[in-house]
Amino acid sequence: MNRDFTLKVYKNLLASFISAGYSFQTYHEFTEQPQNKVILLRHDVDARKEHSLQFAKIQYENGIKGTYYFRMVPQSFNKRIIREIASMGHEIGYHYEDMDFAKGDVDKAYELAKKHLAQLRDVAEVKTICMHGSPHSQYDNKEVWKKYDYRNLGIIAEPYFDLDFSKVLYLTDTGRRWDGEHLSIRDKEPRGAGNLNNVFQSLSERFSFRCTQDIISACNSGKLPNQIMFNFHPQRWSDNPLKWTQELVFQNMKNVIKWGVVKLQ
């Protein structure tokens, strides 16, 4: 049985996009001047930050740029790694979780956001942000923007608010699978109040993939839409059999817990 979520599989995925004639943009670039046939490679650096550096190097070797969102916690934030990724032309963004840090205090969360952005901007330019789902927390980190405006902090976009999901297919490896929206507490397309794109027909209702090879096959047969944002969690991807197995077991345990939380919502 071929293992999914390996760097070999990831390289094959990128190769299929290149062969199909897709271009690649950072989220910042797409926000300002979107290309017609384009892949957005978004990476939520939740843990095992060295894996994100591996992704960045693979992309750089293929002339590709992506966007990397870093948390302000030790398992994610590392100045050396952030600088090295930025030096390859990749975009650096803030993976914020300040409502969680502030235990739901909106004013404190905003002050923390300003502080953390300043710390990250000491390392690299930051123009976009993206919320961290914080699945074990009762707080939704996006709630801070009901009172405050991230544009006042020099931020031009946040995908859960500013990406038009009626035009851009959103695919995430949340749950260590590509069809794991039912296992996701917050990492999903925004719906209802608070979403700037309240009325849309979700592209994800028309495209569903279980494994990475399904996406590669669809790409090779020309069945993918022209604009896609991928959300990768690089800690899930490894060629090392031990790390791969550890992540598989850990994620399966998390999925059971998350399934229970989603059912109770």
C-alpha cells in the first residue's frame, strides 16, 4: 500500500500542477492581482516547524512560492527558520490565536495581536494573517475582528474573511485527509454571520477528494477548477517511517475527539 502524506507524494502533487499549466501565487499576491489559473499554497505552521522548511525548499527548487503562517508558540515560531523561508521568496504571515491566549477577552486579544505582529515583523514582512483553529479551545479566534479591524494593523487580507469561496476551491488536509470537513471544528469555509461572502455556492460541494492521489488524478485529467487554495499542515507530511506513523496514530486519536466535539455543537 502506498503511503499518503509523504514528501514524495507532495512532490508528485506539485508536479501535476506544473504539468497542468497552473501558476503559483502567495496569498498576498493573489489578493492584489489574482491570476486566472493559479494554485495558492498555504501552510499553517502549527508544529514541527522544520517540516515547513522542507516544504519551502521543495517549492523553491521548483520555482514556486507559497505562504507560511506562523504561530507565536515555541513549536512554530523560530526566527532562523522564518528568515530562511522568507529568503526563498515565500510569504510570511501571522497564524493568530489571540482570543485563545486572552481567554476570550477581546480587548486583551487585540493588544496581543499587535504585540505578536510586531514580534513577527521584526523577522519578516507580514501583510496577511490567518486564524489558528485552536480545536481544544472554546474561543473562536476570529471573534476579535467583530470589534476591531485588522486593516488598521497594516494587514490587507485574512482568507476566512476575504477569499471568495464561490470562485476559489478550498482544500485542506485537516484531519490528515482531504475530505475531513466533518472532523474540523473551525478550519472550514466560513458560513453565516461574520463572513464577508455570506451568499455563495461552495466549490467544495462539487469537489471532494479522500487522498492526495485523487487530487493528482483529477488534475491530470483536467477536472480541477482554475483557482485553488490548498491548506497544508506540514507536520503531517514526512518520508520518515517513524514520524509518519506517529503522526498517523496521533491524528486518528484527535479525529475521534474532534468528531465528538463537532457532534455536540
